[in-house]
Amino acid sequence: MSQSSNFVDYVKICCRSGHGGAGSSHLHRDILTSKGGPDGGDGGRGGHIILKGNSQLWTLLHLKYRKHIIAESGLPGSSGQRSGRTGEDEILEVPLGTIARNAETGEILFEITKDGETKILTAGGRGGLGNWHFKTSTKQTPRYSQPGEPGKEEWMVLELKILADVGLVGFPNAGKSTLLSVVSAAKPEIADYAFTTLVPNLGIVSYRNNKSFVMADIPGIIEGASKGKGLGIRFLRHIERNSVLLFLVPADTSRSIKEEYAILLNELEQYNPELIHKPRVLAISKSDMLDDELVTEMKADLPDIPSLFVSSVAQKGLLELKDLLWKVINDSDSSSA
């Protein structure tokens, strides 16, 4: 399968939780007892549909073709105050950063952010109470019990927003994939034409003293992406979960570095104004083509954010870039704590 077909970050599923079992209306009778009291047991709860975080998953591909998720119904109660069996829950494992929302109302229900975290997506129906619950001093032999509650059937949307420490932001062919392949073990597709990256790629960047952080390569943004041009806003949502944004502008850009950075920042602001409040770092890629005099000249006209000149091919400035990113990541973590 191709890279793009393996990555699925949006699925719409029909969830049907289990019905609750009916309570029993049994009256106790045996060889020694002709008129025993009520002893009908409770019905079992219907099965829930549950989401569970799995840090080993990075896509919703395994749910793409499961349009209908059906949990088991609870069994009815029986005599001797025996409760019916609870319906088996349907547990769906999802990658961290998965958001669940109601497909009809658009309401966000919750987000899965931790490995092993579980949340109920669609609750099963409660089991009905048996008739022994309704015994009173004036009504000692109730012949009625509760029916079980029906389960729910509703359409849900699961949407993945990649959790990463650093998100790479830049136009197509800015060198994002090349940078990710050099500083991590990730193997994104690299070519000399636009939009070679069609899905986000994640890489673990090794740092000093066995430390590491996660970097995400987001498919290239173009001017007008927030209005649907190019790949549009399909992947911009992944940037919302990045702690730090690393803007990558090539040294051979046809515009000025400041102008290209401003266009990228504007597209993010048009999509979500909160993105401009994230910590930002600027890296000028392909700087092996520049001499010292040109670098000095370009530094005088850079945006007012932390900036570095780097080259993935020549391995220039990469360690300094890691140092800067590590500092910004930890500063942002401490400020949000």
C-alpha cells in the first residue's frame, strides 16, 4: 500500500451499544415453599463502545472499513435474584491525539491523549431491576419488573490530531522531509517536485544524553491553503497539537524570507488564530549555498523570532537547531505547567 493509503486521520462510524437485559418477575417456589416472595434478578447492562489509547498506533486505518460497531446486549435476570450477564464491551484502540465528536451535532465529546486511557464513546443501556426491588410491607408479591434500557445508535466521528513536540511548517520543497530524514530515522518520500509529502510523517529526534523529542513533517502549505487551495486545511489540524512550530524557509526562495514567513503565519492564523500564540522558530534551509557575506546580509532582514541557518545535505547547523528546539520545547512546557 502507498504511504497515503496507510495514513487515515478521519473516520465516521455508526456506534450501536448493547440493550440492557430485562429484570425478572419471578416468585420463589420450591417443594417446601408454595408462596415464596419475589426473587427476580436484575437484567445485565448492555455493552459499551469504548475508545482506548494505544501509543503504538499512529493512524485510524484499522477503523476505516468498520462502519458499524455493535456491542453485545445484556441478558435478562432470572430467579434466585440472579442477575443477567453484562453485555461484552466493544473496545476500539486508537492512536493518541484522537478526538471523538458527535457526527450530527459536531459536539466534541473527549480526546484520548494517554496510553491505556479509556473513555466510553457510546454507553450501553442499563439493565432492568428485578421484582424483588419493589417488595414493600403493603405489596409483598409484586409481579412486575423493569425492562432493560435500549442501547444507543449514533454516528460518531473520530479525528486524529498528531501529538508532536515540533511541527514543521513550510511551502512544498522547503526541505522539510529532508530535514526530518537527517535528524531522525524517519524515511519520508523525497523528490524535486511539489507535494511529495501527502501525509504527515513522524520522527524521533535523538538529542544529548539519550534525550529525544518528536518531530512531525506536515504536508506543504501554499498561499490560500486555509481557503482550500493545494491540500487545503486537511492537515493543518495536526499543527494544533504541536508544542513548537518550526518554520522552514529555503535560502533560494523567490520572495524574501520575511515575506514567505509572513504568508505561512497568515495561513495558520486564518485557519486557527490560536496557532500564532505557539512558540515559533525559523530555520533557513539550503544555506550551504550561501557565503558568509550573504548570510550576514540576510540576517539583518529576518523576522523577530529565534532563527538559524541550516543545511540538511551539508549537515550544517543541525546540532545548534536541536539545542534551540530543546530549549524552546522545555520553556513552553514550563510556561504551560
